Amino acid sequence: MHFAIALVVATIYILASRRVAVLRTQWVLLGLLYGAAVWAVMNLVVLPLTAVAPSSITTAALVNGVISHALFVGLPSAFFAKKVAAS
């Protein structure tokens, strides 16, 4: 399920980049910010609305989650959005 959500998140960025050119021209910065935003939405909005037991967010989990989502979700999404637009 996690990878399915990641695929949807990447698809959203790619589709948005077709209409908003700055998502392609400033892809590194905006990709990193997008990844961090994905982490925030999932952990602060989506998970509290599910039946998952609530947990506190430690500083280590926050840093690890934001950095990993920025690097491994947002940045690749932005990179592929730029590549798709170039082809």
C-alpha cells in the first residue's frame, strides 16, 4: 500500500508540472519541498484520520521522515516530471 500511495503522489506531481512550469524549472527545490509536504500531510492529516493508534512524533522520526521523503519521494517525482516534459 505504501508504494501505491507513493506512485499516486508521484503521478500528482507529474500531472501538476504539466500545467505549472515552475515545477519543472525549479525541480530540485520544489521536489524537496514536495517530499517534505507529502510527509507532513500523511503524518499530520491522513494517519490521524485512520484507525492507526496515535503516536507521538519524536525529533528523530521527524528529521528522518522529512529528509527521506524529500530525497526519495519528492526529488525523484520532480526529476521524472522534468524528464517527461522534455520528451
